Amino acid sequence: MTAKLILGTEIREQILAEVADEVKQIKANHGVVPGLVTILVGENPASISYVTLKIETAHRLGFKEVQDSQKVDITEAQLLGLIDKYNKDDSIHGILVQLPLPKHIDEKKVLNAIDPDKDVDGFHPVNVGRLMIGGSEVKFPPCTPAGIQEMIVRSGVETKGAEVVVVGRSNIVGKPIANMMLQKGKGANSTVTIVHTATKNLDFHCKRADILIVAAGVPGLVKPEWIKPGACVIDVGVNRVGEKVSEKTGKKIAILRGDVDFDAAKEIAGSITPVPGGVGPMTITMLMKNTLNSLKFKLGI
Ligand code: NAP
């Protein structure tokens, strides 16, 4: 069997088109657009390229986008002051602080200072609590897990009663996606198992999965014989395993591999995400959706 490919690059375009349509309607009916501020401290090249992509996407959707770049020696008090300013700014509906922050700044203190109703990344403890409660309490599901759930739903995979196995228990992927899949409701209602480095018989658990979500950061961790025939496999892992010269630009680029042995796994799974081009493009997409939703919550629509 050759698995159906679940492409983040395609699903991203569907969702962004929906967001752009809603932005146009809200602008016409209410005279406002979603406002997103990104605070970038210092000049970390990976952060700059990620932030650049965020800005391009926000502009494409007709958002108000504020890029607030700060010098690496900004003090913690100054950064907290900035966050306070954007918390009070009515034209801003989403505040994003690009991580990592320099060592002299307490990341937790900064993230916790963001108004939970503008925390479109969904990492504030209030939003983690809302996610745990589920249902209408949820405002901003964290972006990568939200993207994973969209991919599963939009590719027509049945989640109700499905055995979902999540490899990894990080706060940004493993724990939230496990929590989201066990909630009662559409696109969830699954029976969830989380596995990690202390799990005995990793293969036993993976083999039971109707939906296998792998977020370990270990290239090729999941072997093809661990996959149940016909399962949906979501590979979140992004691992740099070398470099190559790009045919397009002639520049050196990273060779990326997922946590699943893709070539062999696609002959067993029913559907599978590739790396790159799978989960990756979904994170910024869901950030845009969360920012739009923040404005909708404010307008009560
Ligand atoms: P993380 O914080 O390093 O967590 C990895 C988790 O996997 C941990 O819970 C760890 O277990 C578990 N794990 C590691 N090796 C394992 C093994 N051999 N067997 C079983 N469990 C194992 O990583 P993360 O932030 O969740 O990210 C995971 C991967 O997803 C990375 O490759 C990252 O680059 C990628 N990622 C992609 C996106 C995207 O595409 N947009 C977003 C976020 C992350 P312990 O808790 O026991 O240590």
C-alpha cells in the first residue's frame, strides 16, 4: 500500500484562504483588522527567518502587523514595559515574543506577563488551563498541536474512538496534542496514550495506534514495523541530518528528516505527513487563525 500524503503545504493554503476571507468580511462590517505584534530581541538568524515568514503571512492576510525589534541588551524591566504597552493597545489582538530570549531575561516572567486574551501562542498558564478544561473554555490552542489536529480532521481520518498514541510529552507538542485528542467533541474523542523515554516497549504502544503522532526529535525513531497497517502517521520531528546545495538558489541548505522512517512507513500507513512539507507549515498558519479568533472574541462574533 502507498499511503495518502497529508500535506501541510496544501492544508495551509485552504486555511489561509478562509482566514483572508473572514478578515475581509470583518473589515467591511466592523472596520477593524486583526493586529499582531512580534517582539524580537537580538539577531538570532533562525528567529529572524521565522519572524520574517510570520510578517509575510500576516501582510498577505491583511492583518495589522507590528514588528518590534529590540537590541539584545534590552533589560527585563524594559521588555515587561513593552508587553504592558501592547496589552493595553486596542488595535493589537495577538502578542508574540520570539524565543529564545537572552540569558539575562527570565523567559517565564515575560511570557506570563502577556494578557492571556492576547496570548495567541497559547503558552500562558491560563490558556494551558483552558485547554485542559476543553470545550468552549479553549481560546488559543497552541499552534503546532492545533495544526496537527486540523491535518487529521481535514484529511478525513476518524478520531472518535480511535487509539491515538503520542510519542513525546513536551509542553509545546506532546502534552497539548494528547490533551486535545482526548476531549469530548469533533476532531477528538480518542483514546490517548502518551509515551516517552521511560516507556517500556515503545513498539508495542506504537503498533496499537490508529493515529500515531510522533514528536520526539529523534531521526528515524519510529520503525516501519511499529506502524499498524492503514494507520494515520503524523511526523512532527524536524531533524537536521546534514547539508546540501539547493538546486534553486545554489546556497547550502539543511537536509531535514522526521522522526519516522518515511520511505518504508508510507508503504504501511494509510496516510502520512512528509518532512519537510507536513506539520511544519501549519504552525504559523494556526498562529494567524488564533489572532483572527482573538479579534472575533473581542467583537463577540
Ligand atoms: P522536546 O521538548 O525535546 O521533547 C521530546 C519528547 O520526546 C520528550 O518528551 C522525550 O521524552 C521524548 N523522546 C525523546 N527521545 C525519545 C525516545 N527515544 N523514545 C521515546 N520518547 C522520546 O521536543 P519538542 O519541542 O516536543 O519537539 C519534538 C520534535 O518536533 C523536534 O524535532 C522539533 O524540532 C519538532 N517540532 C516541530 C514543529 C513544527 O514543525 N512546527 C514544532 C515544534 C517541534 P522525555 O520527556 O522522557 O525526555
